[in-house]
Amino acid sequence: MSLERLDATIRGRVQGVGFRYLVVMRALDLELTGWVANGGDGSLRCVAEGPRPALEALLATLESGPAGAIVDNVATMWGPASGSFASFEVRSGGHRGD
């Protein structure tokens, strides 16, 4: 199965509600690699790589979020995996990308 890349920006009430840690736990369960970070504009950004079905399962988590979150919009971009990630991690706020 080929690997793909999901780059998602989540907007709404997504900071201060444990969203990043929910994403990390779900991504690890799905054996994905990549990262999640708070954006400086109040958004959340997630870049994940792995098989498409696992990425779609992660996307479902991004669209619902944890209790306390209000997801207004999830903008996604799909592409081929870069293979540059060894694990899945939380990156510092305002992270600009790879």
C-alpha cells in the first residue's frame, strides 16, 4: 500500500482543549508519522503520513476534536508522503512547516 500525506489546518475553538494530545494519541494508534502544532492565529495544523485509510481515520478525529473543542472548518491538502518523519510529535506553537 502506498503512503500519502495529509496536511490539515483546523479552525474554531481548537487551542487550550487538549486537541494536540488527542491527535498525537490517535496518530500513534494508527501508526502514522508527522506532527501537530498550534498556529499563531488560533488554528491547529497537522501534517501526517501513512496509508490513506489511516489518514482518513485521523481526519475524522480532526473533524470532531476532543470534548470542549468546537471545530468550524478543516482545510485539507493531500499529496505523496515525503518519508521524512520518524515518529509523530507535538511541535511548538506557530510552527511553519517541515
